[in-house]
Amino acid sequence: MTWINDTTERHNRKLAQRFPLLADQLDVIGAWTPEKVLEDERRTVRRLMEPMKILSLGWGVQSFTLAAMVALGELEPIDVALHADTTHEANGTYNFARNLTSWLEARGVNVVTVSDAQPLAIIGSAKTDIPAFTVTGSRSGGMLRRQCTGSWKIAPMRKWLQAHRECRPVEQWIGISLDEVQRMKDSDVKYITHRWPLIEKRMTRNDCITWLNRHRLPIPPKSACVFCPFHDMAAWREMQRNGDDDWQKAIEVDEAIRTVRPPYDLFLHPARIPLAEVDFSTAEERGQLRLWNEECSGICGV
Ligand code: SF4
């Protein structure tokens, strides 16, 4: 090895004397000793073996808490906080994301947004991907299969990962808290391993809020598409009371889907009546299931 290094250096010195303009480049070549080449290759192999760490950033309480913990050094660094934007989140979520992205990035959290959005015209058609409530003549009903999480969130995130992971395995952090443990699910692809740092820390959603308050950080609104049939009564009521374009958009989708899948009528609300007619102050609120806990895969709403 020493003989090879000496020979390379001697050879480069001679070339540098003959071609002074190439001297800089020859310095670089001279630095490529066999030991260094081996070390570079070892480093490359180590990098390829190390998982790429990503956080699924939905901009809700739990995933934002994780991002903020990374930003403040309470969790180890990640490669990227990846947000799959459905383009149908509430205005409050977009405002929050706008305000806090630069705060995260200034503290070393790389925020990337991907999107494979579906326009309202398709959501309100027979091709709808949302899990709308169904009703037939007898008024007993079920729900359509939920395809939106897969198409609007999981698919664009995986497309981005495949383009950027350079064959590395992926460790995907998901912001599921201790009070939602039933939503934990293993990944359905080999190259991704799910990790739930809030479960490891035994933190509930309320613990996240306490943590954010302690660090004087704002509390994000619940993240979800404005027309999501998994909204609980409180979310619908708040949207109705605000009466802004989020509510109008939800009403629009509710009306548009009604008859697109005969013989069923479709509704956004589990009462299976038009959203505009739901009485959000009735006793039904007390009996309504928390559908996020029952149905969601863990990508939406965190
Ligand atoms: S928030 Fe609701 S409507 Fe939006 S992608 Fe998730 S499950 Fe579907």
C-alpha cells in the first residue's frame, strides 16, 4: 500500500509540473489512496444499511409533537418529516402548517410535502374514495370501503420514498399515542418498519398537549379532510359553528355523493341524513362511536 501511495504521489507531482493548470485536480486524485477508497466504500455500505428515518407528519397534535421533539433534541434526528397533503384539510391546519414549517426547519427538521390530490368533482362522483355511510330503502346501512388514505396519503408518500431512499430500509414514525394503541399496525411492505415513539414514551394525546404547552408551542387543530366521515360530533359542530368555506365544502361533498352509487344513498354523517339537517346538539352526540379509534389506519388524523 505504501509503495502504491508513494508511486501515485510521485506520478502526480510530475504531472503537476508539466501541467500546472491541472494541479488542483491532481491534488484531489492524490488524496485517493487505497485506504481512503476502502474507507469511503465502507462508509457508503454503512449508509446504505442504515434505515432512512421519516416521520409521517399529518400536522395534528401527535405528529407535530414528535416533529417538535426532534426539533428540540428530545428525539434523535430524522431524515425527513413527510406530509401527504390531501388538499382538503381544514383552513386551520393549513395556517398552522404555514406558521410552523419554518420553526421546524430552523431547528434541523426537513419538512417535505407530497400530494396526489383528488379534485372535489371526483370525490363527489361514483368514483369516490371516501368511506361514506350507505343507506338502502330499509335505512339500515354500512360504509363504503375507505380508499382515500391509501390513494391520497400512503401512495404519494411511498412514491417519494422510492425515489429518495437509495435502497435503504425505511423507519417510519407514526404519531399514535397511548390512548389510541388499537390503531397501531405493522407496515404491509418489507422495506418499511413502523415505529411509534409516543407509545415508547407512554404518552397520551393529553400528554402531548401538556408537553407542547410546557414548551410554549401552539396546539394544532385536529387534522383531517373537511368532509371526512370519521369526524366525531364535536368536529362537525365546530365546523358548522365556524360556518366558513370548510363547512360549505363538506356540505357540497355530502350533497354531491347522495345518489352516485345506486341502489345506496350516501351520506357523510352516521345519522344518514343530509349534513345540513343534522342537529349537532342532540343526545346522539353522547352515543356516537369515536370512529377514528374504530377505523383509521393510523396515517390520518394524527
Ligand atoms: S382524513 Fe378521512 S377522508 Fe381524508 S384521507 Fe383520511 S380517512 Fe380519508
